Amino acid sequence: MCGAQRREAPAQGRGGANIGTQMSHFVYILASRPRGAIYIGVARDLRARVEQHRMGSVDAHTKRYQIHTLVYFERHDTLEAALVREKQLKRWKRVWKDELIAATNPHWLDIADQIPL
């Protein structure tokens, strides 16, 4: 993987594998299409936040560029940890972000159905 030594390991659960949401915060990545425009954000209620993006309720980058597909997320126990991770991911080179997504979601499919209840 390109630049693997420069990156920190992702926090707790990639793609939402068997993790609960009580008192959780999520860092998530939405995409317009595979390797298309992306958006990185933080949410406490990831289901509601993804729905806001899809309905166009968020008047921002996601609405303008039709970025509605949830392609990656990870859970954090605190808002502070989630914000640190969000900032870290936003500073990454695009190729690293693409590799992170592809490591758990190689076809960039919508994984909203994998958000823990």
C-alpha cells in the first residue's frame, strides 16, 4: 500500500463490523461514484446524517456534487477521537483515502445497511 508507514491505524471498527452504537461517534466517507468525489464527516447518528445528505438537507459539497453513497465508516467512543480522525483523514493524500475505502469495500458499494442499530 502506498504510504502505509505514514498513516496511523484506523480506529476501532471499519465498515461497522459487529459494533454497537451506544454513545458512539462515527467518521464516515460518502462518494458520488467509485473513485469519484468524496466527503468526509463526523456524526453521532450516522443513519440520520446519511439520510440528510441523501435528501439534500445538507446544503454543501455533498448536495452540489451528488455525493450520497456511504462507502466507509468507523466508530469512535468519543467526539474528540472522531474529530481527530476526521482531520487526519482529510489531510491524507487522495490515493490513501481510496486505498482505505477499497480495503473494506473494494467495489465502493453503499454500506448504509451495515450501520449498527
